[in-house]
Amino acid sequence: MASETDTSRSRAHTLREKLDTARWTLVERIREVFKEDVERVLLIQPPQFPEELLNLKIAKNKRYYNYPPYGLGLLCTNLKARGYATQILDLNFDLLDFISSQAGEVSHEQVTVLWQERIRQSIAEFGPDVVGISCMFTMSHEITKKVVRLIKGLAPALPVVAGGVHITNAPEIVLEECPEIDFVSLFESDQSFCDLLDFVNDEIQADGLSQIGTLVADRYEALAERRSPAPAELDVIPDYLDLEVSRYSALGEIGSYRYWLPEDSRNSSVLTNRGCRAHCSFCSVRNFNGDGVRSRSIASVVEEIEQLVTRHRITHISWLDDDIFFDPDRTLRLFDAIIERDLGITWDAMNGIIASAAVVRPQILEKAVASGMIGANFGIESGSPEILRKIHKPSGISHYRKLGPLLRQYPQVFARAFVIIGFPNETFGQILQTVNVCQEMGLDWNTIQKLTPLPSTEIYEQMVDEGLIEDKSLNMSSGFTLFSVRESEKQRLKEKDKQEDAREFIDYFQRDLDAVPTREELDDLWLLVDYKVNYEKILTEQEPLRLEKMRRFLRDVSNRMSIDNPLSTLFVAIVENKLGNRKEAQRYLTLSKRFLEESRYWQRRFDVLEVNHLYHLT
Ligand code: B12
Ligand code: SF4
């Protein structure tokens, strides 16, 4: 009679023969890491700002992002359906809650102690069999590593799985830099993560494993074939367990239109489509979600909104979609369904609507507004046809020319453009074309960003080939914008750190337009573009609703986002003056003068922008 060991050896042998090498390697590694069955799953959302860059004043102003962890909520629903007990630890929420609850100053040390303590507490009290950690942004890379190391320090044998967009985009870098992570979960993991745990518990066979990677003897091994959730599997509503969904927007931003919403607005987010029809070369969405767009049923979307309204008293939704206007007929049906339910919500689309999608069927915008749209970003990126072609933007200048007048029919909507400068080999002249197109479109605001080459994107490869960035690196120290600090704020901080950096500022558009700006020049160019597309137009604006929009937006910039900024405060004064609020105008004018006197950086820029005379206009 064969012994038990013989039987299991022969079973292993048969399995080994049936599986390809990669799958077998993963199976062995899973058996090595998971010593016990899994019942309890702890899911962690790390802080969404690099700890060392945390600006406590901005946190107190509730200006950091604070979204309920949608992806983890979906995982919870699916895990619970398969019988697992789950807990979500949202460290981002906990930290912002802590900071805002303290009357006085909070130190960075206190913040660190707090998140570490929360993890300790959860592990001790909940007793997880596995920890799942989410990492969406490249700028959360370092803090994610710290969180994982703490967990492994506390419980070395506790398996740790990391998932999310950044993990998927750079799995090898993540594992190399943080080998304490046992497995990376790739792509949309709605089912694949549950499958992994089911496999550990012998509920499914090895061929059910997918989208998972690990390090074996320092080598990256993965089952990297994508198994995106099927359409029916998208009709899932996130289970936020006991998270205080109704308090999230009171502690930070959800969407970016707080200034355009009632003060007591309670915001949350909803996802209706996965993926995007386009393939812009700088964007990592296609790598993560795969080709094309998959839509959820409208009934499921509306049910989710209804639950948010009734359970959490949510009044405003920020769509998480990358391509919210995909499939015009479905989009119209969705907006009609929202109108029919009469839920009294407003909504925003802050991820960059495809401009061509908005102009080819103007009825979509009409229904969007009727169903509650109060704010939207449009992905414009550049005003140079050549750059738009190179980056495969799905819209062109002709669409942008139509978009401006179309949006002016809905003055109640705060419309913004996303603009990028610093594409590889982009000249000053091409950036000037962007300035001209933005001025012509005349949207309420233009959000300008310097290009960030994200791992796994076409532009990243291109820049590696051209020797502009380092391969297999996050290029974090190369001066790219990995974090949503306003560019002028970054420059100001640099100046503060290093007095001699208050270098000359010049109007680059008066120089050789065929030249390509250096990275340093791009920092200054950012301010110049910002001034030309956002501030200049205010000087001639007379329309009261547009001025009101500027008033609210600039007050938000001056009081909550940027610190001691004489430009935004000067323009608040100008707008207040135009609206007849003389006292407020005076107050902001005095503030602006004081900030200007204190900063050599700004004095140089004011000279070149020729704005000093504006102090006499109000
Ligand atoms: C909504 C959104 C935002 C929102 C809110 C994000 C949030 N906290 O929920 C806000 C406005 C804050 C935002 C801001 C930014 N964003 Co954004 N954003 C998105 C967007 C459009 C959708 C994200 C989302 O909620 N998806 C829906 C949920 C269901 O998916 P998910 O969370 O990824 O979860 C799934 C999987 O990832 C996985 N998973 C997730 N966690 C875990 C954990 C475990 C254990 C496992 C197993 C699996 C798993 O399973 C889930 C179910 O499938 C994505 C694009 C995209 N399609 O991902 C860009 C995206 C994430 N953003 C991006 C960028 C660049 C930014 C900004 C830097 C923009 C800027 N320059 O200012 C800022 C940075 C914010 C900051 N912290 O400073 C890039 C990120 C690239 C990168 N590597 O960093 C993306 C990919 C878009 C792009 N153009 O490439 N963003
Ligand atoms: S349209 Fe937006 S989401 Fe789609 S690929 Fe381009 S940048 Fe990414």
C-alpha cells in the first residue's frame, strides 16, 4: 500500500506534468508562502501622498484626495460572496481624519506613528490570514514599501499580496525594491484575487490561477495573461464595510469641484465603464484595462448611486471612468435613467472627457447637464496638430474649436481642460500653439501638467530609446511630476530650500520658438503658460457668472491649495473688485502685496509677466 507521502508526491508529479513551467513555479511558491487555509482578508489602502512631502497645512485645508477605496470595496463584495471575512483599513482616511481632528500643529512623526499603530491594531484584532495592499499611484510606491515592511516586521509569515495600477505597471521594479511583497496581483483583480485564495484553500485547480507574479530566486515569474472580468462580473457594487463613506469629502477632495458645490455637499465616486477607446502614448490605462471599453449595466450603476444616496446621504458623484462618453446611446440611456430616478444628485467627470466624443453628439452634453453635471475636465493635452498625432490623441484641433462654443451654452458647468507640456522634443513654438488653442477655447480653467513618463506607456519606451529617461526605473528623482502639487508650488518650495535657485525668469515665447525647452526651463514655462491661459483672460472678463466661477476657484487656490501665492491672491482681488466687493478686494490686495514682498521668486516673475501695475487697477 502506498504511504500518504507517496500519494501526495505522485499527485504533485501528475500536477507538475500537466502544468507549464510558469504555472508550476507559481503553484510551488504559493504553497511555500501560504502555510494555512485563508479565511480572513485584511485589505489596506496606503496614504495617497508621499509621507515626507505631506504638507500639514494643505491636509488641514482638506485639500488632499480622499476617495473611498473603490477597488478594495469591489474586492470585498467578491470575497464575501465566496465566503471570506474581510476588513478594509483606509490609512489615507485615517490620517486625514487624525490631522483635521487636532486643534494645533501635528508633527510628521505623529502621522507616522498613527498609521503604524493602525496596522498593528488591525493585525492584532482582526487576525488576518492574508493582507492585500493597494497601490494605484507611482507616487505611493515608497509609502507602500514602508507599509509592507512594517507588516512583515510584525508578522513575517503573514502573506502579503499587492495589487493596483502602479503594481501592474511596474511589477518587476516593485518586487525588486520590495521583495517582502509575496505576490503582485496584476490588472483588474475582481476575480483573480479571489481565485488565488480559493486555490490556496483547494477550492479550485491551478489552471484557475491568473494575473499573478512573484520573485523566485530573484527572478520575476508571472502568469501575466489578462483575464478581464466578463461583463456580468462588472455589475458589482463596492462593499465599503464599516467605512464612514459620508465623511470622506469632509476630510479631503473627491472630484475637483468643491468650490463649485454647496458647502454641505457629500461626495462619493462611481465607476460605470472600464477602459478607454483611445491609446494615448502617455497614458497607462490601456496597459491596465486592456483594449477597448467594457460597460456595466445601467441598472447596476443607478442602483449603486441610489444606495449611496440612501445609506450615506451622498449628494454628489465623481465618475471614476476613463471614457465616460463611450457608446453615445448607452451614455444617453444612463443619463436618462439618472434623470428618471430623480435622486437629486449632481456629478462631475474629472478624468478628461474625450473632446471629440462631446462634440460629435451635442445631445450628450445636454443630457449630461440635465442629469446633474456641474463640472468636467476635457483631455486637450496640446494645441499642436503634430503633437496630437504623435501622442495618438483621439481628438483634433477642429474638435477643440467646436468644444469651446458648445460649452458656453452651459455656463453653470465648470469646464476645464487638461493640458500637458514637455512632450519629447516639443518646441517652444508648439507649446505656444497650445496656449493659443486654450485661449481660443476659453474654458473656465486649464490644468497644466508637465509630462510624466509612466512605466508601461509608449512614451516611456520612446523616452528611454532617446536617452531622456532611465529604463527599468520610476525616474522619481528626475524632476517629473509624480505628485499633485501645483507646479508653481514646487518651484517656490525649491526656491525656499535653495535661495540661489531664485533664478532669472524670462518670457520664453519671445525667444527661439524652434528650440526645445530643458527640464529646468519647463518649470518656468509652466508658470508662463498658466498665466497666459488662465489669468490673462480675467482682465477683460465682464460676465458675472464667469467672474463668480473665477472668484470661487481662485479663492480655493489661494486659501486651500497654494500657500502665500501673490498671483492668485492678486487675481482674487481683481475679480472681487469687478464683482463690486471692494472690501474683499482690498483684503486680498494687501495679502498679495505682502506675499510679493516676501518672495524674490515671485518678484522676478511679476516683472516679466508685467502684472505689477495691476495693483493700481483695483
Ligand atoms: C479616479 C482616478 C483618480 C482619482 C481618484 C483615485 C482613487 N483614489 O480612487 C484622483 C482624482 C484622486 C486621481 C488623481 C491622480 N491620478 Co488618477 N486615476 C483615476 C482613474 C481614472 C480610475 C481609478 C479607479 O478608481 N479605478 C477603478 C477601480 C475599481 O480600480 P482600482 O482601484 O485600480 O482597483 C482594481 C485593481 O487595480 C485591483 N486592485 C486594486 N487594489 C488592489 C489590492 C489588492 C490586494 C489586489 C489583489 C488587487 C487590487 O483590483 C481592483 C478591481 O479590479 C485611473 C485610471 C484607471 N483606469 O485606473 C487614473 C490613474 C490611476 N491616475 C493616474 C494619475 C497619473 C493621477 C495623478 C498623478 C494625476 C495628476 N498628475 O495629478 C493624480 C495623483 C493623485 C495623488 N495621489 O496625488 C494614472 C496613474 C499612473 C501611475 N502609475 O501613477 C492613472 C492610471 C491614469 C493614467 N493616465 O494613466 N486619479
Ligand atoms: S483618452 Fe484619456 S484615458 Fe483614454 S487613452 Fe487617452 S489619456 Fe488615457
